[in-house]
Amino acid sequence: MSGHSKWANIKRKKAVVDAQRGQAFSRLAREITVAARHGGGNPEANFRLKAALAKAKEYNLPQDNIERAISRGVGAATDGAIEEIIYEGYGPGGAALLLECISENRNRTAGEVRHLLSRHGGRMGEAGSVVWQFDAKAVLRLDADVDDVLEPLLEAGAEDLQEDGSHLLVLGPPQALEQLSQTAQQSGADVVAAEVEWIPKLEVELPATDQESLLELVEGLEELDDVQAVWTNAKLTELE
């Protein structure tokens, strides 16, 4: 998709190992906690929680972990505050970076992010210095025939539908995510993923050396426990 550079779509997958599985579990649990805190512990009345639980099921997150995360979110557990944070910065070649984090210790997370950026030739930015280069969008990936879902999705607020490999990609305003997901399901589509993503307004091309450094930086950032997602406006391509 033009203008979309989420690291998950670069197809530079690392091998699945136990440490990564544990890291995925921690991220999923934090997302469940935050979702429950904002919208309550009933997934039928809390779309964000419902989506987080669906992802947790996909990754086989143990039920005990799920229940603890929900309890923490609704206030049954009080072992430390947890908050959502967006950090902004610049990578090699001046590429803009947005980091979505969930943390119990803002100072620790900021320090880890700042250290990695500096080590790879980047730097932290002030609040607002980068986010204006991105648009938040509801993004759905569907297994569906476009003719079956086009009209109802447009009526539900979809702004664009595109073929994306084996999936149909649907974009819309972030506040329409739940309605678009429900409409897709009611139209017979299989919703593979439904999330709010940060899409760059304009992609920038980097020299190969800067791109390689940026890929290493993003990989390092994604390995930080508190980082949920990394977004960039750089046009990333497969390297030899």
C-alpha cells in the first residue's frame, strides 16, 4: 500500500523463539490492561478489548494471563500504574519515527528509546515534531471479495479499499474502526486484522546505507519490552 510503512509489512521476519514469545505475551497483556481500563472488562461492550482478546487467542496467551490483565485494567489489581505513550523522533537519513508504547515507568522507557536512537544516528523529537507527518487510520485486512463488501463498507465510513496481496485492505477514519469491522463481518468477510495505524502522508526514500541503519534501529526498538509498534515515513524495501 502506498504510504504505509509499518514494520510488520516489510516482511523481514525474525525467527520465532521463546524470548520473542514471552515478549509478545507481555505486549498483549499490556494492551488488554489498557483496553479494559479505558472501556471496561466486558469485550462485548468494549471493541478495543474484544480485538485485543482476539489477538491474544491467536498467540495462545494463557487464560490466567488474560484474566490478570483484565483485572488490572478494571482496578482489581493496583501493582503500579500503566500508561500509553507516543514518542517521536528521527532515524538515519532524517526518517520520521513514531513509537507507540505502553509503560509502567515513563522515565525508563524514554531512556531506552533515547539510547537506541542515539546509538543508530537518530534522536528524540519534541512532542508534535513528527506526528503531523502521519494520519491515524482505521485499517482492516479482510478475506473477502470486494464486490461483496464494497457498498456496505463505503456506507459505514470506508475511505479506500485496495488489494493487498491475498487480503482486501480497508481504510477509514479511526473512529470508524468498530463500525467497519462489524459491517465487514455482517457482510460475510473474515476480519484478519482491525487496528488503528499511523500512515505517513508522504514517504521518503533513503540511500541504501541509511535504510539498512534504519532497519537495524527499528528492529532494536521493537525488541524493547515497552514498545508496542514502530512507524516510519521511510519507504522501506527488501535489501540484498
